[in-house]
Amino acid sequence: MSAISTMTEGLDARTTGQRLVNQWLASLGTARERGQPVAYVFVMGNAIEILRAFGFEMVFPEINSLQTGVRKAAPDFIAQAEDFGFSPDVCSYVKADVGLMLSNMQHPSGVQMPVPDLAVASSLCNVYIKWAEIWERRFGTPAFVLDIPGKRFATWKSPAGSPQHLADARWVEGQFRDLIARCEQITGKKFDSDRLAEVEAHVNEMIRLWIEILAFNQHRPAPYNSMLDGLTYMGVLNAWRGTLEGVEYMRLLHAEIAGKVARGEGRVPHERFRLVFSGTPCYVNMRRLIELFESHGGVFAASDYLTYAAGGLDSAGLFYDTSRPLESLAEVTTLASQMGLSNHFFSHHALAQQMKDFAADGIVYHGIKSCRTVATSMADNREYVTTKHGMPTLYIESDLIDPRYWSDAQIKNRVDAFFELLEQRRNLQSIQER
Amino acid sequence: MMNDVEVSTGGIDAADASMTLMAVLERCFELAMRTGVADQEQPGAIGYFPVYFPEEIVHAAGLRPHALLGGGNKLEVRLADARIGSFVCSICRSTTEQGLNRSLHGMKGFFTQPICDAAKHMAGIWGRNFPAQPSQILALPQNVNSSASVRYVYDEYQRLRSVLAAQVGHDIPDAAIRASLHVYNENRRLQRELYRIRRDDPARLSTVETYLLVRAGTRVRREEHNQLLRDALRLLAERPVRPRDKPRVIFLGGFCEQPPLEMIETIEDACFIVDDDLLIGQRWITEDIAADDGDPVWALAKSYVEHSASSPVQFDARKPKEEMLMRMLRDARAEAAIITAAKFCEPGLDDQLALSHRLDAEKVPYLVLEFEEKMTSFEQMAMQVETFAESLLFQ
């Protein structure tokens, strides 16, 4: 019997996922005792496969920060950062992390967060780089900036093996080789390409299952809510990426959701509207946000968040060729960046496609006050999708973890009005069909 | 104040030997404050978002690089507010407004760069709203510390070259790029000389004047700009100078969104600004590019990686932000710093804090200011600056 099934027998996948995330968090606090080097990484463009091959324990500061929101500790951490001098206009994740540093790395989960031996910041979010500079100043840990070129324009085509793809992949591979040299220096270990291939094989299996799990929500009723249950699933995908435990969890999750589909069980008892969510969650009020939609029989069948915050490999069914692990890592990372991770800037086509694939009734855009990566042009995107595709859309605004930007009455009013629109639209359709 | 100058360019020829310094500055003012691109403008303009852009390739294609510098404080934003988040900086908003109100309708293309997350979105906004203007991200790297960096920049520049060649309908030969490198090398030499004069003799050349002289280059072909700068340098040498006693400061925060001219004037009323990062992209390359040795595009790419300035929006392990600040203070023989950031500019705001901490540690006086290109009231800022300058004079 596997480690996962022993630990979680009889539990559903969401509870198991929460336990795994907590187990991972707890393990961060003991990394030093185990003699494990520690790397700080982000969810987009992190080269985790290489780091895992070297035996690094991975800290995701984004997850640390969102956890301060989930655990209702974010206001205090953010206030500490603002008292230190950070502007209210700076990303609240960054400020929560600064608050953690100013709290002697004592995370509200109870874990004493380790300081990094290595920090990898990709260019997929420029704030990552500024964040890594803060660590440089605080911990003296030099940042390793991984530049991963994204899409250059909306209809950008750079298929696998094309000259453009190979040029970009060569660039990424060159940086991976630099990263490997730095890892060798830090850990004193030689790079082991067989171990990299092993990690990649686990990632391949996790992604294969993840793609099917995402597709299960094309069924009506949708078996899970992308922006509630899906967040837990994705947390495991990130934290346990490239591990046997991660593979086992995905199998468990896959089996559970397949069962729900077979039995016709939906997340919402009487599913009336299927929606696509674009943007990031509001972790301090996510349950409330979901409740506002589910009370109208609305379910988030799909979300772009479950692609770009999960590494982007699902965006085009990308898998590593483990017979040439490093080269393939560079090629796939490049494609993932261009097809899944840089989509915020040109997401109108992808959202329209998701609407079709998931037979959705509308798109909900969630603009984040402090996240320009995701939210800068959402309103423009919405205008395009509404006028070109005639799709019902809703735009609401709050923040990732800063509760000052959550206005319950205003958001509720907007959500209620949106469902009125959907109801009217449906009534009109049924009249026309008669 | 230059803003009060009645602008008249009629009959002024940039190459006219009898031109006065005031006439050169008036011409530069008129050019610098142009924000639109007319429909039939020739040569065709390729718009680019800050900070740096390899203009030489555009120039070699026979086109005119047009730096998009926002709408300033004369533009009323009416259409863009509905398209862009409320938490996004003014330059993204006003650039979008200029697209929507058709004042940039004459542009033949639009490029933005991964300088920040908001800037990356500009390519999507442009593509959705102005499909007739090809819009792209020129993916300049955030890692210039890899042995593979030059090669990557080279590949990206070659891609740009192909896009522009398709635009003009013919190849862009190496010889044309070499010729453009020479024109731009001269332009940067002239800009460096301008900055040297302002640093060594700030009473001779103000920062507003320096700024206008540099900014004018974003609106004409560089040959014409070179002539303007040559005229200005010649005439500056003859300018009578009245010594004045003001503290010497450096100004930071003007690398992307531009502070209003009145803000620079407000600071200059009380201080000599002896170095700055205003329009830093215009002099991003810090040394002459080897125009005649080997592949000119490679030389351009190599210069970007190895001989370039710094800004909050590019990571370079060789150039820690605080060290660059201290070097700038030393080189400019400045006694204090004015550290500004545009509202909602996350990279600028992050650096503003880090630099302030370093200045605290070094016991260097500094003033922190936040600005927006659209601001129109400067009374409070004037009071802050005057108080700061007095504290420097009497410390």
C-alpha cells in the first residue's frame, strides 16, 4: 500500500489534498534538520525539476502568502510591510512575505520558514524579480533570474521544433545549464540526468492525469468547482510536483472525480449555470465568493488560473522526453510559457475557447488590485469577448489577500445582477427555441 | 519657463548656422511635446513603449522609431478608463487613450517590452483594438548574466529585423544597419556631452533644457536630431553664465513614465539636477557600438548585454540598484538625491524603498516624491523641494 493511501484511507481527495499541503508546509520547517538545501521558487517558470533532482526543498513564497490570507493573518503581515515603507500599491503577496521576514520567519501555519540557499525568479511575472531582489537584500541570497520568453502577440505560433521554438528553447537551456552550475556549487553534488529524468517521468504522469481531471469538468454537472476544490488540487500539483506522492495523489483524485462523473454527481446540487473564472482567487474571501455564485446554481467549471498557476503544461498536452531530459525540459518549458503562462496578455482567444469546451454560460473576471500580471487589461479583454463573441461577462475587483479591497455588498450586487442577466438570456433563448 | 515659451518653428532650419540657442530649444520643445502620429506621416513611425528599443534596426529599415512617452498632463483620459484597471500606471492608461482617440492612428506598428507586467499587457490591448497596426512584445531578456544572453538578444533582434523587412517590403541589409549604428553612435556621444556639460556646469544648461534636447530625438530621424544637438552644443559653449548657488542633486524615477515638465522645473528652482535617469532608454547603450566589425546586429545585441545603463525594470547581477545609485552620486559629485516613482509603478516603488534605506545607511540626504504624468498642481511639491534644498544649504 502506498504512503498516500495509508495516510488518507477513507478521506476524499480535497481533504487529502489539504493534508498533503499541510504536510509539505510542515516539512519546510525541518529542512535544515534534514540537511536539505532550500530553494525559493514561484509557481510560474520555476525549473523545479532541476531543483528536485538536486534534492532541494522547495519554498513557494506565493503559497506562504496565500496561506496568510487563508489563515486570516494577512492584514497584520501586510501592515508590517507598509510600516516598513512598502507602498499600498505593491503586490500584497510581496508585502505578506516581507511581513513574514519582519516576523522572524514565523509563519501563521506554525512553521518556522527556512531562509533560502537559492532563489529562482522567472520573468513570467516581473514582480517575481523585484521580490527576489528583496530576498537578496534580506538574506544575501543571489537571485537566479530565469528569462522565459512568452508569446509575442495574440496569434503567435511557435510549434514544437520550429526555428523560433528552438531558438527560444536554446536560450532557456543555456540558462538551465547556468542554474545547474549554481546548484552544483551550492549542494556540492554533480548533476544527475537520470535523476532529472525520473522527476520528469513523475511530472509527466501528474500532468497526464491533471489534463483529464480538468476535462472531467466538461461534464454536466461539473463534478468540482475549479475555484474552490480546484485550488486544493492545484496546491498539491505545485508542492508535490515531480514526486511519487504527487503521482499517487493525482491518481486518487482522478479516480474520485471519474467516479463522480460516472454517478452524475455535481459540485452544485442543482447546477444551473456553468461559468469560466479568469484571474486569481481572493484567498481571504474565496469561500464567500464561491457561495455568492453557488447560491444561484452557478459553478466555475473552468478557470485559466488552474493552467497558469499550475505550470502551464496542460495548455497543450506537453510532456517531457525523458530520454533527453535537459533538452526536453528547455523545449517544454518554452512551450508551456508561450501556450499557458503568458496568456494573461492575450487571453481573449483562450477564454472564448474555454467557453465552448466547457459549454459555459459566462465569464467572470476577477481583477486584483495589486496584481498587474493578471489584471491590467482584463476590462479590455472583457470588452473584446463581450462584443466579438457576445458572451455574458462579469467584472469584479478585490485582492489576493488584502481584505481592505473586499467590498461584500458591492460584489454581491454585481453577482446578483449578473445572474439576473443570465436568467433573462436563458428565458429569451427558450422562447426563441419554441 | 519653457512651458511659457510661445512656440514658433516656422522657417527654422535645424542646420542653420545662425540659429540661436533659444530657437534650438523652441524647436526641441515643439518636437518633444508632440504626442500623436499623423496618418500620412513619412517616414512611417514604429511606436515603442519604454524603456529601451533597438532603434537602429527601425532606422535602417527607413522608418522612424517613435518613443511612446504617454500623454502628459494635457491629455484628458476619457476612453481608456473603461479598458484598464484602476490600479495601473498613467502611461499605460494614456497610451491606450491615444490609441482609442486615434491620435496614434498613423503608426505603422507597435512594440512593447517585458519591462513590467502592465507593459506586457499593452501588446494585447493594442492587438485587440488596433488590428491594423501590427503589435508585438519584443522579448528583451531579464537575464543578461548568462553566457547565452547575447545570442538570445541577437535572435530576437533578427526576428525584429524580419518583421520590419516584411513591413517595408524589402530586406534590411547589413550595410544599412551599420550606417544606422554610426548615426546612433554619434547621437549617444552628443547626448553624453550634453550630460557632461550639465554635470560640470549646471548653470550653463538646465535639466529641463537637457530633457527637451534629448526628448526631441524621439520625434525625428536621428540625423536631424544629431544636427540639433550639434547646434545646441556649439551655442551652449557661447552662452553667458551667471553663477548660482544651489545644492547639487541627482534625480531618479524618470526611466519610463515621464514626470511633467513643471515638476522638473519645480525641482530646478531650488536645486541643480546634475544627473538623472530621465529617458534613460535614449542613452541605454553607454559606449560606441563596433559598427564595422563583423555582424552589426550581433554588435548591437552585445552592447545591450555588456555596455548598458541600468533601471529598476531590468535585473542585472552586475548592477545592484543601490551600488548604481551610490556610483551616480559620486560621479555627479552630488550631495543629495531626489528619489521619485510614478504612481502604481511597482518596480519604481520597490526600488524607491530600497534606495532610501541605503541612503539612510550612508547618511546621504534625500527626498522621496511620487508623481503622475497627468498631475497639474505643484505647489505642495515646490514647498517640499524648497524645504529640502534649504536643509541642504544650511546643514
